Amino acid sequence: MVKVNVYGMDGNVVSKVELPPVFGTPYRPDVIKKSFWAVQSNKRQPYGVDVLAGMMYAVDWPGKGRGRARTPRLQGGTGRGAQAPNTPGGRRAHPPKVEKNWDEKVNKKEKKLSLHSALASTCNKELVRGRGHVFDEKVTLPVVVDDSLKDISKTKDMIEFLKKIGVYDDIVRAKNGRHIRAGKGKLRGRRYRKPKSLLIVSDEGNIYRSVRNLAGVDVVSPSQLNIEHLAPGGEAGRLTMITVSALKQLEVR
């Protein structure tokens, strides 16, 4: 099995560790995308229109035999159509309905395979670089660090550590990549888009406090690790940092 370096707080290699067998899973982009979009679909909130939308008019229809269309018309003799889908201000013909089911199902074995395949992709430098991540060529992937990383509680100490290892440039890339979203989404509470950068897999500690202001960085425990963390957008190969204790917990995933 593949061995990778274990980095200490000074950025130097302190030992080597053998990756769990899960990191030898074949790369399956089709299963990864299927699992990712299923998770996204299941998070989608149902929506629909008001049942009275376009219907709050006093209308009348004079009946057949007058040479006029059967469109409901406003009372009062104006003759203007109302309520019907082909009239101004009328109801929609086929509006979105809250009862629509957006859920998608994925087989248990497919879901497990997608997670293992995405996890194995974190040690493939070509896939990681293909996602746009920037890192030192000498660093081994995934980046395995000593458990003392959990004791870092200040952002400046975390930045200094990431610079020593050679992955801080990826956070700078994510910070500079923040841009205004295209389309109407910019008007709906999601004006900016920001690239994802480093993923840190670690059990409890002070890591979250030290990285919450770093662009694109996510922290997750081994038990909560899912396809959205490992393959944002359905594309596997995210730059990942794992502590030694978290790596042992991934052996049973």
C-alpha cells in the first residue's frame, strides 16, 4: 500500500504512515456525480405558487352563441379577459407545485463506493491539480499531519503552518477567486461565488476557530465526512489534510 509523509508543526517530515485500503478504490466519476447530485436534490426545498394567484377577480361569461371566445371576462362590461392563463394577470397554466417530489435514491453500495472513490481521489495529484488546487510539488497527498494540529486556535498560527507545508497558496487562490455570480441568482441572497480550497479532516479540537476566516476552507470530522466535502460540484480530487487520528478512523468507513 502507498505510504505518505506525516508532517509536524514545523513543516518537516516526522514519519511515514501507510494509507488505509480505502485509498486504493478505483476512480469512478460516474458514481461520484450520481451520489453528489442525489444529495443536492434531497436538500432542495419544495416550492409552489399561491392557489389564488391570478384568480382574485370578479368574472363572468356571457355564454355561447355570441361569437366571442369562452375566456372569463371582468364584470362591469369592459370585456377584458381575466383569470385564464392567456390573459394579463391571469393564473399560470402549469405552475410549480409543492407536492412535487425532488428526492432521488441511491443504492447503499453505490453511495459507499462514491465516498470511497472520492476519498481515494484525494491522493491523485493530477485530479487535485485538475480541480485548480495549488500546492507544493514536494508535498504528498493527502496531506497527513500530526495530531498537534488540533491545538492550533489562532488564525495566524494556522497560516504560518500552512505556509510551511506548502498549501497556503491554494487559500490565496480561493480568496482571489471570489466573484459576482452570473444571472438572477445575484439578486436572491447569493451574490458572490467563492472557490473551495483546503478540506481538513480531524476530530474535535480548536481547528475550526483557526480556519473559519480562511477562504474556502472546510473542517469536518471523519464520521461526518460525505461526498459534498470530498467532491464539491461533483468533481473529485479536493486538496485534503488529515490528522493521524482521523486517518485511523477512516479505516472503518
